Amino acid sequence: MNKKRLGGGAAVLLMAGLLAAHGWGATQVPVQTPGQGPSQPASTDAALLAKGKYLTTMGDCIGCHVADGGKAYAGGQYMGMPFGQISTPNITSDVDTGIGKYTDADFIRLMRGGVTPTGQNIYPAMPYPWYATLPDDDILAIKTYLFSLPPIHAPRLPSTIWFPFNLRPAIKGYNLLFIGDRFQTDPHLTAEQNRGAYIVNGLEHCGECHNHRNFLGNTAVALSVLGAPITQWYAPSLRFDPMTGLGRFSDNDIVQYLRDGHSPQMGTVAGPMSEVVDYSTHYLSDADLHAIVAYLHVLPPTPSYYGWKRRPYNTALVAGQQVYLSHCASCHQTDGAGLPGKIPALDGNGMVTATGPQSVIRVILGGLDARGPYALMPGVGATMTDDQIVAVTNYVRQGWSNVAPMNATPKLVDIIRRDTHTFTNGQRPDGCPTLMQDQLQTVLADKTNGLEDLLKSTTMPNLLNNVNAIVQKLHGLAPAVSRADAVNGLTIAYCPIVYGDDTIPADQRAWQVTHFADRLYTQLSTNGSD
């Protein structure tokens, strides 16, 4: 690490840039023609393209470089940050609005150093400090794959970053401090463990969420995967401590969780990790998923918090238990064990036992989509007070075998509530979500098959009969759609119908959407959908 002393003026500029680079976005940088013409891929054979596609997927590039309902890698997603809004750029090979004029050297420089062909530094929302570990061959394989895709003309949307956080030169100092060397194998580790280290500390950049940031906003040199807050969620520890990390789960449980987004012992993913699974780890080979787990085993099983034990059964826990029995126990059971294969357990759940309570609060407020065999969870907290959510959050974090800190507060609940808008919690200032499931989009776009008419005619009095008819029709129109996709997709399609109906009282709309989703799940389960 370069520890050059900085003068006062340079230090001020560095801090401004570092604050803006605190895990968020880059200022908008127009891509101009570099001094030399674009290089052609060294090879376009199938093996190289397959390697490039695999590495691009491992890096989760599409997770940021696609807008809701947009085209892959064309950018256009807005990322909220404390200092404004940033749009992600187009990284297709379009020569006018994408990276089509990038040479091999340009692309390596951007991936490894965060510098554009015009010499401008970008903020490390693009995790180039992690990508700096990659060898040239892997970086150029990614470029080859991106250049093999059809170019998309998609100018970058305007970004807004407030002064002085839009000052880019200070990022040079950040890069001197935090960009490391290329990956080197550790002779003390097995080949599998070294492969896992390459993935975790490189393209998957797991520590970008699971590491605490240091005082300059960097994660790569901070505590290693001990858990950290991220966008009002909490990424739990990836150490194998049995109480606060992965130690109570088998390797196969963890591999299934990374591949499918759920496993019998770990339950289902939520929040930012859902996108990581959907866009990245779901497509990794089992060998690489096992390599990730093998490397995590190498790390000391350090607890992410110390000194916590079960609290006396005090007034706060009594209040939390009453809320739990009223709102949660019918699904998660009085013993917190859930229903295997249908409702995740709360006892021993890594999300519940994490250092921070953010994820528990967020799920209570916003619910969870259906995933695999697991049912959709409604946003039950939408009708609960902040104090009730605090009480039940602290209760489940201390319930059964859990001994997590009782650190939920009304202030934290208020902050998270204002930023939690899902189709099951009744807060729709941004409209209902966009339906993304291709087969459902196709059948709902067909106005002659009657599916949309059934959705539009579904009310509380006829909901049971209509849902049964919807399920029967869906089996005929799209028999390959999974149960989870059907529940999520049809509920998203039903959402604007309910929220656009002025005859339904505002405080009943979320309940009606949730009841529809619950009935869908039950009926699809009865009909044998998986």
C-alpha cells in the first residue's frame, strides 16, 4: 500500500472524492475516441466466448448495467447515493454510446484502474479495486464476450452528483491507496481454496457488501467478510462461526443457497443478495461454488459480535412475543422453526442473527417474493407501528437459540420504512413493479386468452373462484412457468389493478394483493406446481 503524505489542499480534494466514492457511483464520463483505433478480439472461438460469458456473469456486470425492463448491458439503471443519483453506462460494443471504441489496453486500464480512455477517473461503484486482481487474459475474455453481443445505441442518462463530490481528480489518491496487485496463488492453500480466493476476492467481490468499510470508504482492506450494513439491509458474516456466521450450515446447504437462492436449513435470500444469485452465482459451476465455500473455511471463524447472550425475559421481550404471536407465529410457528420447504425458519437464520437488524426490519416491512418452494411473505409491518416492529425484531433476534443484539430502534425502523416500497406492503409512490417473467409477459400480452380479464375481474368476494380459474388457465397457457414465478408474476400483474381501483379503500389494497398471492401459492401447490 502506498502511504505517501498528502499536502493540505490535496488531502481536502482526496476526502471529497473519497466521500463520493463511498461505495456509490461514478460521475458521468462521456466515452470519446481514444488515440488509436479499437482492437479486435484476439479470438472469437467458442471456448473464448464461453469463458468471457462465464467471467462476465461471475462479475455480476448485468446487475448494474441494465435498467428495469431494459436491455442487457445497455445501462440506464439509477443508483441512489447520499450525494445524488448516478446512472450506469452502456457497456455494449456500440461505438457512439457504449465501449465499441475501447482498445484492449483501454479496457484493461478501466477494469484494473478505473480510468477511462480520456484519462478520467471513475468512482469505485464499479468495483475496479477488486477487478485489479484479474490477469489480462481474463479481462480480455470479458471484453471479447461483450464485443460479441449486438451493439445497443443507448446514450447515458444524466446523473446528478452534488459539489464538491463531483470532483474526480482526488480519486487518484484513493487508487494509490487501495488498488492492489494481481492475484497470486497461496502455496499454503489447496488448488480449490485458491480458486475460491480468486473468486471471492476478485470478480464476485463478496467483501463489497460483507466487509465493513474503513474510514475512507474502502472495503477491500477492511475487515474480511464479517458482515456489514448495505443499502438499509445487513449482509451477514461469511465466517464459519457457528453463532453469527455460516458455522451451523453444511457445505451443501451453502452451495444450494448460492445456486438456487434457498436451501432447507438457510431459508431464502433477500435484498441485494437476491440479485447476486439471480444474475451471478446461480450460473456458476458446482465446482466453483464449492471452491467459494472451501476458501471461506480457511478464514478464522471469528464471531461478528461478542458478549451477547440471552436477555432476561423482560418487558420488552414480552411485548415482542405478543406481536410475534399476533403477526408471525401462524407461518413461522411458535418455536421459530417455520414450515420445511414452505416457510423459512427464524431460529438460527443468518439474516436474523446478523450483527445489524436492518434485514429483519426490511423484510417485516416489505415482505419477500416467492422463491423456489418457499411462499411469498407479505409486508406485515405496513400496518404495524414502529414500536411494534422494534419489539418483534428484538424478540426474534433473542428467541429460541438466537442471541443477537437487541439493537433495533424506532429511528431505524422509520428510516427503513420510508425507503421500503413493495407490492405487498401498500406503499406505492413509485408504482407497481415491472413484470419481468418472459412467458407470463407473453400470455398476458395476448388479449384474447382471457387471463387478463380474469385478473381484472378478481375482487375479494370472488377471489377464491377466480384464482382457481386463473391457475387452471395458466397451466394451459404456460405449463413450464414455475410456482414461484407464477406467484410473483401474477401478483405483480394484479398489483396495478388493485391500486388503480378507487372503490377499494386504501388501507385494504395491500391486504387484497397479499391474499391473492397467498391463495395463488396454495392453489399452485395443490395442483403440483414446483
